[in-house]
Amino acid sequence: MLRRGGAASVDSSPIVRDADGAYRLTTLASGVRVIAVPMRQRASVSVSIMVAAGSRYEDSAHAGVAHLIEHMVFKGSRRYPTAQALSEAIEGVGGVLNAATDKELTSYWAKVPAAHLDTAVAVLSDMVFHAGLDATELDKERQVVIEELHMYQDSPQDHVGTLFDEAMWPGHPLGRDTAGTEESVRALQRTDLLRFLRQHYHGDAVLVSVAGALDIDEATERVAAAVGGWGRGGRPQPLPAEPPPPQPQLRLVSRRTEQANLIVGARVGSYLDPDRFAVDLLTTVLGEGMSSRLFLKLREERALVYDVHAFTLKVRDSGALCISLGCEPRRAVEALGAALGELERLAAEPVGDAELRKARAYATGRLLIHLEGTSALGGFLGQQALLLGEILEPEEVVARLEAVQAADLQRVARQCLEAGLHGAVVGPFRDARKFLTTLSRN
């Protein structure tokens, strides 16, 4: 299925100390990188094959091809010819097998008891690099993906996210559903999948992370033997993100629902932007957790919403700070105005020392708790190496967060408002004008 290069070889970088031991990033002769992360007190190992390719690399006619490939590799491969054979190989040892497609990354992963590392490596490498892509199975899986699209469209909380992407990046691959559209998925053929694989699944675009109860040398050698022969190839560049729309954009889907679902936000920097740590702390103060400003003001004090939180979206050349609201439809405009009022207050008034310390502690604590898992730590280090081209260890990220000052939060909050607000609404509304007026008040 993919081009094969020369024999595998290992060119190891020095072992770099990590809080739990050490990790080593190794580049194979094929260009594939391997990061091995020992976590010796764990009972499991997690293996992830990450490919620097996702939905933003697609044109509109082939929207959803990266996601459809992710589905199809589970249908059978050279050594495991059926979906049942693949799943039983992992589940037969008590493991878990899964995958995900995003805007810039497709990840295939397995978590197994530590004694079965060989099984995880064998199954993942065979399904990713030797997938059968049977035409009959493709016809069936195409329909499965269409049903997946319908499922998310039927869920207002999910559908509003897709609509928000459209408003934030109109007419751009970043503004499309990762799974494509029903029309594009129906049109995809086996040749389209093979073409995308040839263009994007190269050694230079692949990183394998292995984390858990393992020996660095042994784990690296096993991965190298399985994937080290795949040849090099250039990584195509995606269509650059366009500047944000000059006027507020709003996507409204009128639907009879008991609750209105809204997302509003503004462009911020990418995951390469030095201000990304300030944006993360701004998001924490604004709407992460039950002690955040949005939760306390909109839910606890004013009872305007059931669900409210803030989050960020980041890609290589763009990003967005987002506020998500779920509320009674008759109070939707009021809730939107109240949420924006909290963002405006952050732009106008510096955050106090106590609140800033609390936000730092929340962000760093959540990071460290999250990274206790083998899959999480392997993904944290591997995705940085693949997408950022550098690795910030957990203590380095903590140091960057600790360096953020109140003036930084105020500055990035102002930049959000100056960039312009855009939004999406799903609910029983016929007219978007009140929402647009609220978005335009700055």
C-alpha cells in the first residue's frame, strides 16, 4: 500500500530526562521517528502511530478522505485479513484498539498489558502500512461514515461545533467537518484513498510513540523492525489559514429543541505562537471548571445556563478561543451577552494575583494529572515532536504557564475582541439578527 524504502536503521538522539525516568527520540533511516517513554510503575504499554495528515489537507471534492482511511484500516490488513482478526488480536490480550482523525493529525493507537508490546506493534503497523482497502468493505464503511455524520448532525451540542468552524474559517478546509459531507463521502473511491496515502503517509510524516512499562532500547528496536523500512517523502503543505472575516459571522440552524446551543469565539494564535500559554490561562480564568468566571456568573449567580465553558482550538497557523453555552432558548441572547461581558471585563481589568495563582495551579495540576496515563504521556511528547518540531517536557510547560502575568491575559483578551467575534447557534430561532447584534457590540 505504501512505498518501501531501505532497511531499518537506528540513529538515536541522547536520552532526555523526564519526570518519570527518561525518553529517547530516535529517527530511523526511513524518516519515521520513534519516541520511547519508560513509565516503569505501570502495568501497560501504549503504542501510537501518528501521521501528520488530516482534514485540512483535503480539497472540497475529497473532503473526508483522511477520516475514511482511518475507518478502513480497521477492516483488514495483510496479516489480519478481517476486522474481527484485528480486533481479536488486541482484545484477546485485554487491550484496547482505536484511532482518531483531526485537522492536522491522524492517530492509531493500542493499549495492552506490558507483556504484549509485540502484539500491539504488529497489529498497528500492519493495519496502518498494509491495509487491504477492500472495495466491498469500502462500500459498506462509506455508509457507516455517513451514519456517523447524521449522528453528529442530530446532536445539537456536536453540530454547533461544526457550524462554529464554518463561521471561523469560512470556505476553508479548517471550516469543514473532519468527516466531510455526505456528498463528498459518497463520491470517494478506493483510488482517492490510495492517492491520499501516497501523498501523505511518508516516513517523514510518521511518528510512533511507545509509553509504559518498557525498556527504551528493546521498544525502539521492535518498532524499528516493524516500520523502519517505509521510505521518505516530502510532506505536502496545507492551504494556509485565511485572515479572520472582517465582519461578524454567524451560522444558525433553526431546530425545535428544548435547549439552545451556542458557541462564540475569536481568532487567537496557533500552537506555535509564544502567546499560546497566555491564551490557555485566559481560557482557564474565563471558563474552565466550576470556579471559573463564566460558571460562577452565568450559572451559579444568574442561573442563565446549564452548561458553560471555554476552550481553545489550535492548528499550525491559526487558532480560536471559544465559549460554549447551553441554555433555555428564551434566554439565549441574554446568556450570550453575559458571556461576552466576562470576556470584555478581562480585557478591561487585570486579573488579580489570587485569581491568577489559582488559574496557574489549575492548569498545571490538570496537565500533570492528565499525563499520568501511558497513552496521554506518549501522545503529549509524540505530537509535539511531530507537529511542533520540539518537545517541551511537562516541567517546561509548567514554567511557561508560571511566567504568564496579568498584563499578558489582559492583552490577549483585548486581541480577541479586536480580532472580531464569530459564532454558531442551534435552536428554535428563525432570525439571527439579535445574535449578530450582540456579537457586533464591540
